[in-house]
Amino acid sequence: MIMILKIKGDIELIYVNGKFYEKEEAKISVYDHGLLYGDGVFEGIRIYNGNIFKLKEHVKRIFQSSKAIYLDIGISSDEMINLIQKCVEKNNKKNGYIRVIITRGEGSLGIDPAKSKKSGIIIIVDDINVYPDVYYEKGMKIITSTYRRIPVSAFDVRIKSLNYLNNVLAKIEAKRNNCLEALMLNNDGYVVECTVDNIFIVKNNILKTPGTCYGALEGITRNIVLELSKEMDLKSEETLISRFDVYTADEVFLTGTAAEIIPVISVDDIDINDGLPGGITKNIMKKFKESI
């Protein structure tokens, strides 16, 4: 294995299939089935104050996603943890974001996964800023996308696959409507999540979020918020949520590894309550910051 060590300056080193490359030199084969067919899985992980946040939980999920699509990563979960830690150390990153990508690997044309003999592993350590800082203080406006979430009957969205095109189209739709995020519904018209975030509502001091059985991803930050609600003696429910429930909620906020926790003040041009971030949302944001 060839290691390219950091020297002077802020050199970004990316791990690709056993080697470290500078950003401009990091490449994969055009025959990689992750590129050709979106055949692979990924995880996004945060780094706070030099600590990789919820690393074991993220590694567990990427192994579960890989198992569900019959993809052998080729190393153990402990080896993956050590590899991610090494990537962070080599980039000397104290605060940032990690993207771990597992592909089916290089093969030939045709979707048959047997044509790929060895999985690909890519680890990027970088910065990320999903939403401008002002939205965390004042809240953001979102719309409901016309694109539906992939139904569980077709593909279990708990698998964090490289197939994100419907989310991308929903994101484009949001931006064409001067919003940065869009609510996505399942085929039955119920709210499941946004393009890259889970959604929570607060109604009558009860915290509610769509259940995973309806098509929502079991987000790491989502689970942290559910745990925090217990510490706050705040009743929580994983349940069916309609757009009516969102429109008439006392508070709405989104969660995600990259986005963290961000208030929503308007959905489809309907103000949530008084159009300001709610007290429970602010308290959860505060407690989340204290937990990292």
C-alpha cells in the first residue's frame, strides 16, 4: 500500500482502493459499477473537535446497507473503523465531514454484479455546509416535491444506496421554487422525509416523525433526537404524518448528519405556527450541540 503523507499546506488526501491520493489525482475506473449503475452504498459522518461522531453507528449502518444488496466490503467493521480514523488523522481534520463510499467495484458493461470481482472503497474527508448559517437561527422555508419517495415495496430506503436521482430531482424542484429543501411523500401521500433530511413535527408538546416502515430513512441524527426527547421528558411517536399534520404543527424541524438540526418556518407558503423557530426545536438544537 502506498501512502502519500501530508507535507506543507492544506493538502486533501482521499483514500481510493488501498491508496491515498491528493484531491486532483483521486480517480476511479469508468467501469466501476458504482459509476455505471449506482451499484453501491455510502455513509456521511461528522467530525467534531477531533472526534468522529457516532462512528460505530455509521459503520454498522454501512455494513447493513452492503449486506442488504449482497455486497461484500472485503474488510471487517473494525478494520473499517481503523481505516476511517486513519483518513481523518492524515487530513488533520478537527471539524468536518467524512463520506464513505462502497461500490460494487470495477467490472465490465452489464449490470450483472458478478462481473465485478472486488468492491471499491472510497473515503473523503472534507468540509460541508448544507445550509447557510442564517437558516439555523431564523428557520427555513420548504416546499412539497411532486417527486415521490421510492416505495418500500420497490426498494427499502433504509439502504443508503448511490441511487439518489429522485432526491436530486426533488432538490432541483425546491431550488427552482427558491427553497433549499423539499418534503417528499410516499405513494400513499404521507410525509416520509426530505431530499437529504428526516423531518419532525411538534404538536401539543408531542414530538412526531414518520416511521421507517412508511419509507423514512432511520437517520443517525433522527435517532439522537428521539433519545434526547426522553431526557427532556418529551413524548415522541414514530407514526403516519400527513401534509395537514405538517401545516398545522406547532413546530417543524429537519435532521441529518450534514444538516444537523434546522428549524422549518414555512411549508408550501404556509407559515408554521407564528412563522418563527419554536421553543422545543431550539431546546433540542441546544441539547444536540451539548452532546457532540
